[in-house]
Amino acid sequence: AYVVAEMDQYMATYSFAASIYTIRLTIYVDDLLLQVYGRSIVGTASRTITVVKALVTAFTHKLLLPLARDKLFLLSSNADAVKVAHQGLASLGFRAREDVRELGVTYAAGKATRNNVTEDRISSFAKRVKKIQNFSKVRATIGPRIFKSGGAPSTMHVASVRGINNTQLDSITAQAHACVSIRGNPTC
């Protein structure tokens, strides 16, 4: 709640609907992911410098929330783009990388990587469904609450970055239905 007003203002300023750039900011607990897409390689890199500097200013100067300099990375599907962006952002501590591995997930721009983490998260939550159903026997609203607050975020972590295939989505959907029903009957 502390960052909402400042981030709303930031997004209103930089995340406008334009045919030239698409800017997407994802905040996941204490991690930030800023994605910038564009048609022109150098133009997109230049725009990235502008929006990243504004984001860093919003967090460090306006909200007084320091960023961990050891976790500032630039990833790009184009070597020229990352060179241009790095020249403008190196002074803030950003490092150019081909990929970054955080919490077991490999983030890469324009490069296919294995998606074992998502599979592991889905199968781990599936093991908890029976227990959640038992909670729902006591109180009907418990299953849906647990899935919304724990199951969906844990299984869908990084899906906005990496995507998710139909098999994984079907599995998550089946788990969601199982959490909100007992022997096929909805609990709510």
C-alpha cells in the first residue's frame, strides 16, 4: 500500500498506450521487473534508460526505498540494445547479462530456457489439495481463500514473464476446482 500512489503516478506517466513502445512493470513482493518492448532497437534502449531512471528515482528519492545494487540487471534479446541501455544505466549499478537466475527461475530475453520451476511449483501445490479440501469441510470458504492467496501466486509465479503452456494451465485449473469443491460438489 505504501508504494501504490507513487507507482500509479509512474505508470500513468510512462505506461501509455502507444504504437511505439509497450512498458510493463511487475511488482512481486520485493522484486521489480520492468519490461520495455519497441520496434526500434536503439529507440527502445533509449526509452528504457528514461523509464528505468524514473523508476529508480521514484523508489530511492521519493519513497526512500533503496534498491539492492547487486540485483540490478539488464537483459535484452539484442546485443546492440543492451549496449546502449547499459551505457545509460551503468552509473546506477546495472549490469548487462544474457540471463539471470533468481529463486530458481531463469529470466532471459529472447532465449528459450527450461521451465522446471513452474512444473515443480504446480506439482508441489497439487500435493496440498487434499489437505485444503479437508479444511473446506470445516468451513466452505477456506479452500477458495487458500488457493487465491497461496496456490495461484505460487504456481503462476513468473508466468507473466515466461508464459505458461496449456498443460500447465489445465493442471492449475484442475487444482483450483479441487480446492473449491469436495467430491465434485462446490463448497461455495
